[in-house]
Amino acid sequence: MTRWAMVADLRRCVGCQTCTAACKHANATPPGVQWRRVLDMEVGEYPDVKRAFVPVGCMHCADPPCMHVCPSTATRKRADGIVTIDYDLCIGCAYCAVACPYQARYKTDQPSFAYGGAPMENEKETFDAMRLGVATKCTFCSDRIDAGLAKGLKPGIDPEATPACVNSCIAGALHFGDKEDPQSNVSKLLEDNEHFRMHEELGTDPGFYYLWDKAAKQGYGRGRSGG
Amino acid sequence: MSYGPRPWLQLHWDARAAANFILGGTGAGLTALAAFAPLGERLHQIAMLAGLALVAAGLASVWMEIGRKLRAVHVFFNPFTSWMTRESFAALALFAIGLSAVWTGTPLLYALASLAALGFVYCQGRILRASKGIPAWREPTVTWLVLWTAIGEGAGLLLAFVALAGSPIPAFAPGALGLAVVARALAWSVYRGRVESTLAPRARAALEPAGKQLYQLGAVAPLALLVFGGAVDAYASVAAALAGIFALATGWRFKFVLVVRASFNQGFALPRVPVRGGK
């Protein structure tokens, strides 16, 4: 089995938001909607304060609360772990949005454009009325993955088959791959580094991992989850 | 809207969604109790129809909030895991049985309508509980709080309705209201004890006064009024009406606050900070 997962190396992320811009460009999301965003977080008390940039978005959980609550079955999970939304089924009740512990879902009822009421040329071309009044979120660029796989490419390795945010990352902080494949890039990263997942205590089994330190070679074992 | 790590108020469900919990809960509570109240046929029918109308008004209100109104029928597609779908089916059953009960006057149908009403409001409680993104809602005891709040509101409305209609107050009604408001206060107390540490400060600040009112004006005051009304016959109707109104109003305020004002998410957490350099 395949489970697509994303890995963010918090030691490398510089908070440049290029992934956010790339996502908006690739997915044509309207103003205020950021399927991939980067939080600027401060931790600790003066003088012991640390700062971290934390990419967030849909965590493509293995046990997604959004899917369970969805009354229309619009939200589903593919066999490869990607959580999807069928815009034709969604009624826009936003139950999924309040069920998601990662605030990854958006609902836009009216068209909105970067410069007010009139769309720019590119916005005219990419505008999709199907996305109005329904829930939207990060798709892990599943269309790119599917098209890439059809061409025999490897997601996470070949850019054409890799999510736009990962391709755009200037610091090499974002990675994508099959977590079930022990030889994959993400499996190796998880093995070699300490990692955690967001709000693991909620039992959603997110498919988004955060690296925060090298794995201890002795004592604690390798690649343990720090969450 | 802030997208920082600190919790922020969800804006997806507003007063229209709250109205479904408020009106639906009261309507279901009224229907559930009216089924067993010895009110006489006419008042019985009126109470049942009023309960159904309130539930319908709540559902109409939440329908106004959904993004794709013409697809509303899709709400029935996921009875396997979605409490919203189950709530919809419970509402269908409630309307079908309730209207049949009014039409035929069959006591069995009234009793079944009562069960459907309780099922409907239980689903509402589970809807909140399944919302993992909102700490004030996902606490498991919220289900019982919502259930007892609905029964308290229904009992309050029933008593106020009977008292204001000038009908003799059935013996069971004050007792039902007393029991409901005490159970509701206990449910609030248990819920508060369990949820308090998980709430964002602003969520706690919103919830606390509404909970206090639920206890003081929603339980102590109605009980005092019921005792007073029982002791002084001349004021029995006024006291009963006021007790009912207090129970109803505090329940409505509490649910509005729970859904609209205390619905902060939990933000984001960083259990480990990145270790940079030195290795």
C-alpha cells in the first residue's frame, strides 16, 4: 500500500511563504484562502525565546474527522491516504471545517479577486464556480500525482509528479513521498530525524510530519516521534 | 481572522446554526414532554404542533447557512458515520410520527414522537461532540448537557404555555421542570469541570457567565418560583410562567454562547522546537 505523506523540516524552513504562493498559483485559490500557509511561531519566555516557521494545511489524516462528520459523503479518503472533496456532492454545511483540528478547510460563498470585484486575466481563466459555497482544502496536488504516476514518474522525486509547495521550497524544507515505502525519501528522513505530528493526541493519525532534530544514535533509538 | 498559533473563533457556524440548536432543542424538548402531559386533546395537539414547528424553524435556519441550498437533500447520504445525517433522519421520523400522532390522537404515536424527539436532540449533542476542531464542543459530556438543556427548555416552554393560556397547570409539569433544570445544572457542572482546562481563555470567559446564568437564573430561580407558586395559590400561574421563561431563556442564551461565542479552535502547538546548529 501507498500512503502519501509530507515532511517539513522545521530546522530548514525560513518562513519565506514561497510554498504558500506556489500553492495559490497552482490551485488558483481566492484571496484569504491558503491551502498551504506558514505560521510564524514564538515559543518560550524572555529571554529564552525561540522562533519557528511551521508549514500547515490539510494533514491528510488516516482517521480524518472531516470525513466522518461529512453528511453528504463529499469528503472521502483515497486508498493512498489523500483526503478529497467532491465539489458536486458537498452542500457547504461547513461541518468538516469545525471538525478539522488543523483549520485546513475553507468555504467561500462569493467570488473574490485580488483587486476587488473585477478579476484579472489569469483569475478569469482559473475561476471555478464549482468551488463556491463548498468546502475546499489542500489536495496534496493529487492531479499532479495522478498524472505523474500515469507517466511512470515518482511523486516526491520527479517535480512533475510532486505537489507545487514542495517543488517551490527554496530551503529544501518540504518533502513528499510514500511513507509505506521504507526506501522512500520521506521514510529515510523520518528514520534519521526526530519528528512529531500536530495534535497527535487527538488520534487523527496525520500524514504530515515535522522534523525538529537529528535522531539520537544511542539511548532513545532512531526516528522516534517526539509528539 | 488570525491564522496564528493562538486559538481563534470559528466563523463557519454563526447564529443561524445556533438557531438550529436553540429552536430544535426547545421544540424537541417540548415534543418529548408534551407526549406524556395530561393536557387535554386540544392543548396536546397545540403543544405537539408547536414543538414540530420549532424544530422545523431551526432546520430552516441552518438551511439558510449552507453554501449549496439546492443540494440540501445530500445531507441524507452518510448515516454510517455522520451525526448530521442521523439528525436529519431523526427529524424526518419526528415529523412523520408527530403529525400522525396529532392527526390520529393515538397515545402510542405520541410516545413514539417523544422518542424521536429525544433521538433528534441526542444527535444534536453528538454533532457538537464530533467536532474535534472545537475544544468546547468535543468534550463528550456536551451531549448530555445539550440533551438536558433541551428538556429544560421544553419543560419551561410547556409550563409557561399552560400557565399563560390560563389552563390548570398539570401536576406533573412543575415537577418535570424542576427535575430538568436540576439535571441541566448538574450536566453543566460536570461539563465545566471536564472542559475548563482545555479551553482558550476567551472561550472560558464567554462560557462562564452563560453557565452561571444557567445555574442561577436557569435552575435556582425557577425552583424558588415553583416553591413560591406552590405555597401561594394566587400567584401560582404567574410564578409557573416566570419559572418556565427563566428556564427557557437561560437555555437559549447558553446554547447561543456555546455555538457562537465559545467556539474557539485550539490553534497550533509546537511540542518540540527545531534544534539548529551545534550538531
